[in-house]
Amino acid sequence: METSKIKNRIRDNIEHGNERILRIINAIIETEEKEVPQLPKEILDERWKHHQENPEEGKTWEEVKSVLQKKYGV
């Protein structure tokens, strides 16, 4: 999709006060404003290995999504 069309869609949602969309956009802006620390490759490799050896310890996408919805109201 062209940038101008994306801007128009966002502008329309902002102007019409779509609260859900406004919260999502705000969460994205807040995330972008924060400096996100980068994990060293060694730590990522270690965590990946642990996940491969213990996949049952992870969470499903539905569990993750539910936590995010409760936390951010989106």
C-alpha cells in the first residue's frame, strides 16, 4: 500500500476517534520512543537452545495475546 494511502487511513481513524486504533498507534509510538536494548548473540543462542530442549515451557500465541490485551487494553 502506498504511503499516502496509509497516512489517509491513519488520519481517518484519528479524526473519527476510533479508540482501539488510537491505543494501538499510541503503543507503537511509545515503543519506538524507547531505546530497546539489544541482547548479545550468546544470550539469544542460549535461550534458543533452551527453547529447543524445553518447548513445553513456552506460551502459545493466544496466551501472549491475552496478556497484551489485558495490559494495553487493545
